[in-house]
Amino acid sequence: MKRTGAQIIWESLLRQGVSTVFGYPGGAILPAYDAMTQYPMRHILVRHEQGATHMADGFARATGQVGVAIATSGPGATNMVTGIATAMLDSSPIVCITGQVGSKLIGSDAFQETDITGVTLPITKHNYLVTRADDVAPTIREAFHVAASGRPGPVLIDITKDAQQSSAEFDWDAAEPKLRGYRPDRRPAPVDYQKAIALIKNARRPVILAGRGIIQSEAGQQVVAFAERTQTPIAMTLLGLGGVAASHELNLGMMGMHGEAWVNTAIQEADLLLAFGMRFDDRVTGNLKTYAPHAKKIHIDIDPAEINKNVPVDVALVGDLREVLVELLPHVPVAEHVEWLARINELKGDSAVRDIQNLPDNGHLYAAHVINDIWRETDGNAIVVTDVGQHQMWEAQYYKHNTPRSLITSGGLGTMGFALPAAIGAKIAKPDAEVWVVVGDGGFQMTMCELATVMQENIDINVAIINNGFLGMVRQWQEFFYEKRYAATPLVNPNFTKLAEAFGLTGITVTKRGEVVPAVRAARNHKGGVVIDFQVEQEDSVYPMVPAGADLHAMIRRPSPIVETAADA
Amino acid sequence: MLHTLVVYVEDKPGVLNRVASLFRRRAFNIDSLTVGHTETPGVSRMTIVCDADPAAARRVEANIYKLVDVLRVDDITDQPAVERELAMIKVAASHETRGQIIQLADVFRARTVDVSNDSLIVEITGSGDKIERLLDVLKPFGVLEMVRTGRVAMARGPRPASKLEDRFAGEDAHEEPGVSYSV
Ligand SMILES: Cc1cc2nc3c(=O)[nH]c(=O)nc-3n(C[C@H](O)[C@H](O)[C@H](O)COP(=O)(O)OP(=O)(O)OC[C@H]3O[C@@H](n4cnc5c(N)ncnc54)[C@H](O)[C@@H]3O)c2cc1C
Ligand SMILES: Cc1ncc(C[n+]2csc(CCOP(=O)(O)OP(=O)(O)O)c2C)c(N)n1
């Protein structure tokens, strides 16, 4: 059947199972928008194209399915760049569709012409320029395949206006991807399995490093089975949180720059590291020269380019984590590691069981308490979407995630402004889930225009602004490393409660610890968007902290506790 | 050390850009890159020479594979291979020196491809080393202009499959399971 390129876009998206797209119109994409009205597609009108990409990303992270964002050429497309780079660094499967000027005008600096495939070449898994209606369907089909398979990632499709306007035969079956070189399906060599088993057998002080690959390959069960069978404790990356239940007795908690002290010490003392779907980010390893000096390393990762990138490993098992563990598990010997687990317990001391809620109220409101209260009130069952900064680290420390995809955060790029739009995407993907945004007063203001999207689309989410009047994480670095010279970090903020009301949402201000729980309850009981302005201690810092590039065991600890918190001890 | 990679890619616009961009972005050092058609329509072949230790070379290879338009990468550094570069060198030549230059070129099996009153063009094919040595002996006469291709390379002996198409179409299109990435 004959269709215009514009129609083929929607025919194809529907066949890919897409029911919602996030976008913003403009001249070069107008034919597609016009055709959209003929199809059962939900379109979320964002307020900035960066928001559309983060929403698609939040949608993808909440479900594992491809999220779709759409924008016009030129400024519409370049506004997507931050969101695409964010998805790239955290391997999130999104497809971005942009309009482009007519194919005859390409290269002429036409109105709103940007070489967006050139611009996004290093920050997409792959991208396409489509200049003919005939190519629309095969390209979309291929793009979804590339985005979602292997190590996922963002894919951009730039479609010229004439390709949208002209007609072509639409044949979905014929549009099947024919990728001759692309091979996402890797399997390890048998000899490497043998080597891995030998190392596991000989280990006395093993630690599993659990990353986002667990969530992406849905390998939580296999990881737990491995850990239980071999009595191996598990350390989590930020992006792995939720992949293994925080409540599991072998789960030690988060590693790295702001990880628990005992976790980093255990890694430094380990004699075997089992890296499961994690990429040894520099926030995880600290100084590479002194990283885990006694440990042999086994790396399971789907991307061969990650092997020996930062940390040289002894054995690499390149493949899908779940498949590799299923293969490996029957061959690994049962073990006890009593001494090692006792040693780790000793490192923990009583800090791990100390409950911050039992600490006396000294009249100050701390972010840790706010986040811990949100965790308690939601029974740990919410999807929490965080922004970037101190609040992000406190969330990781004080909200205990027991299920995969319940924490959505920008780890690799650390994109401020991510949280609110990503939460909108997550809520649309999982309408029955309770979704909380935990965001700093700085990052919130980067994309707060999306409150209008919350209003227009009637999105039922709760936004907790951890308002410390500073670009807190940067202020902390200035305190630690720049003798408290607070260059450009103090914020003069708008009245967030009134701001929420201006958007037709509910606003609540909280200044005291006793007000936290009632505010959280009010927000939970309210249908529709709620913004809570938690005015917290201004100069609190995240502890422990491994300074960038320092040895992992060289943690800065809280000097004289204003508030003692579990992670500090 | 220098590694020679033979990379087969889809003959599509922008592929060279993707490969070059990858080297720049990952801060891999390209010594030379050449690209051209192959015996199979739709498939281009690149010869990439890069400076890397063995572990880094593995990562270069793995990263090139990540490009969707890349069909196959062979690191032929340790294989017996024929490697060639081509150079054209324009040398200042008077009546007195012309004969001498042509003789020297002969020793290197280089050809004189153009002669004018005060210069001539010498064309040489061979290893980079050989070209360097010819250059050394020509320099005293005055090298006016030079153009060099990058290196092209081909492994000696028969290939595992007769035709490129066969190799990319069938089972072989996928990474043979069991390639070891451990070093
Ligand atoms: C302010 C700030 C502070 C931070 N502090 C910390 C910190 O203290 N601790 C910390 O851990 N992080 C921290 N981060 C995050 C850090 O920067 C990295 O984003 C994070 O460590 C990466 O985690 P990852 O390697 O698990 O995930 P990713 O970066 O997503 O990597 C996942 C890996 O798994 C592989 N993979 C994907 N799918 C599969 C599959 N199916 N099978 C097998 N493998 C697969 C991928 O190839 C990749 O190598 C911080 C970030 C910010 C912004
Ligand atoms: C887009 C962007 N710009 C700058 C930064 C650098 N940065 C990292 S954390 C941070 C401060 C965040 O402040 P705020 O949002 O108030 O959160 P807090 O740290 O106070 O919790 C900044 C500026 C960034 N990560 N992203």
C-alpha cells in the first residue's frame, strides 16, 4: 500500500509497539505531525526538546523498552544533544526522530539546517539520514533493533522534509533489518569459562561488583544464586542499585566515591573481583594504580570494548550476563568464606544497623532524613528518579532499592535537569507505579519548565526538592578542595511552592523534621503533581568521599558529626 | 608497536567519517588509513595502521566492531602479509644530475614517470622503509614535492572463504562463538 513518508513513520512506530512519543513540533517535522492525527498515538508535548529525550530515556529505563523522542530540525535537534549523550553514557535505548530540511537544500545552510547526524555521531550508538520515503520503514525498524540489542544505546534518525512528503510503498515485512556486520550476540570461549571457574575455586576473599548490566540482562536471580552458592558478598554500582535487593544479607551496598566505607575496604582487600555488567567507571575505582591490588579479576560484559579498558582483567567472559551466569553456575563450587564474611562484618561495625531515625532531632532538617522518610513511607516500593548532586548520593545511601528499575538516575554523564523529565517518562511507562523525583534546587531549575507538561498531561508524580540554597555538590568540593571559596554556588531561589501553584500543582514547604512525614503522606494521597520544597541544612556534605583520582581506601570521613548517619561510620 | 588492521565496511556515505571519528574520540593514534573498493560491490576495504600495544590493539578492534556499518576486522600484524605504499617524488634535476637520479631510482625499482627541463617525477611502490631510503638518497638533489598514499596490506595465502559475500551472509556473519578476549 502507498503511504507518505510521514505516514510510514507512524505505521512503523505502531508496529514497533510504540504507543507514546515525547516531542515538540516545528517546520521540518510538520508533515509527520500532521500525519500523526490519523494514528492512535499518544503525543506528550514537552516544553524543551531536552525534556523529550530525558522522558524517552526515563521511559526506557523504567521498562527496558525503547523510548521515542521527536523534534524538528536545527534548534529542535540540537536541544536533544544533552539527552542523547545522557542515554549514550548509561546505555539507554532511545530512538530520536528529527525533521531535516529538504534533501535538495542539504549543505546550503538552509533555514534551520544543522548537520545533526554529524553532531550526534560520537554520542549515538548509530544514526541515519533518510532522504527517501522508501527508506523510512527499513530505517526505523533497523534503528529499534540497534537501540535495544546488545549493549543498548541511543539511535537518531534524521528525516528530510521531502522524504516525509513523498510517497512510497509501505511493506513492513520487507523492511526487516539486514545488518551484515552488526553482531550483538556474543558468547565466551569455553577456555575462558574454565579459567574463570579455576579462579573462583581458589578465591578466599571474593567480591561481586554488580552493575547496570544485571538490570539490562535481567540477571538479578542468577547473580543472587551465584552469590548464595559461593557465599560471595555483593557490592553495587550506583546504576546497579535495585539489581540485587538491598535487603539481601550478602548485599553490602554501594561502592565507589560515595560508597560505604566497608564496601570500598572490602574491594581493596579482596583476592577476587567478579565484575558483573559494570564498566569500572573512575567514580568506582579511584586511583587505578592502587585499585584492588590483591585481586584477580573476572569481567563479564556484553561489550568487548569494555574489557581491559580501565582495569586489566585476568579473565573476560564476553556475552549477555544472564546467559553467561546460567552457563557458569552449575560449574562453580559451593563455598562458605566464613572468615571473609566475618572480616566484612567487622569492617561494618555497628554502623550498618544504626538507624538514623533514632538520632535525636537537633532542630535541623537533613536531606538524609527526608530521603529515609520517603523510603519508609513508600515501603521502598516507589520508582525514584534522581537528579545529579548531593541529593543523588543521599538517595543512593538512604533509599533502599529492592527491585530492578526502581532507581533511575544519570550516572555516566551526570546530567543536571534529568530527573523531572525522566520521571514523567517513567510514570507514563508505568502508570500504576508511584513515582518520586528527588532533585536539588539547582538541577530542578534546569528543566522545571516541564512542570507545565505535568500540568497539561495530568501526570501524577511527587517532586521532592532537596533545597540547600547551593549547588551543593560543587559547594562541597569548594569546601574540601578550594578552602571554602564559594564561587558561583550560592543560589537565590524562587518560591517553589508558589511556582508549583502557578503550574496548577500542589506546593508544600517543609522546614522541620516533624513536618517531613505529614508532607510525604499528603503528597502520596494527592492525585496529581505535588512539589515539596524541603529546606534542608545548607552546608551539609556527603560522606564518606573518595576524592577524585585518590586511592579507593583513602576516604574522607565526617569530621565531627553534625548528624551521624549510617553511611558515615 | 604498529598494528595493521584490515577493515571491511559497508560502502555507504559517512562510513569513513565514523571510523575516523572513532579514532579521534578514543584518542587512538592512526598512522595511516586508506580506503577503496573491493572485489565485492557494496563493500569497501580499509587498511588502518595504528600505534598501540597488544591490549590496546584489541580494544581498537573491539571498538571498530561496534560501528554498525563495519563488517569485519582482521588484525594481520602477526600474519605473513604483503604491505605496500606508493609515493611520487618530484626531484630537481639538471642535465648533469638527471642520469644519476634515474640510476638511483632503478636501484630501488622505482620508475621515472615524468621528465621536464629541471625536474623529474619518480614513482615508487614498496614498504614505507624502502620509500624512506629512496627519499634519503634523493634529498641531496632537492625534493620539490612529494605525495604518498597510506599503507595497503593483504595477508598471504588463501582466504578461509572464497568470496566476501559468502563470509558476510552466512553463519560467519556473526562473530565465531568462542573468541577469547582474555589476555
Ligand atoms: C555525582 C555523581 C557521583 C557518583 N558516585 C558514584 C559512586 O560513588 N559509586 C558508583 O558506583 N557510581 C557513582 N556514580 C556513577 C558513575 O559515574 C557511573 O555512572 C556508574 O558507576 C556506572 O555503573 P555501571 O558500570 O554499573 O553501569 P553502566 O555505565 O551502565 O555500565 C554497564 C556495563 O554493563 C554492560 N552490560 C550492559 N548490558 C549487559 C548485558 N546484557 N550483559 C552483560 N553486560 C552488560 C555494559 O556493556 C557496560 O559495560 C556517580 C555519578 C555521579 C553523577
Ligand atoms: C548540566 C550540568 N551542569 C553542571 C554540572 C556540574 N554539577 C554537578 S553537581 C552540581 C550541583 C548540583 O546542585 P543541586 O542541583 O542544587 O543539587 P545538590 O548537589 O545541592 O543536591 C553541579 C553544578 C552537572 N552535573 N550538570
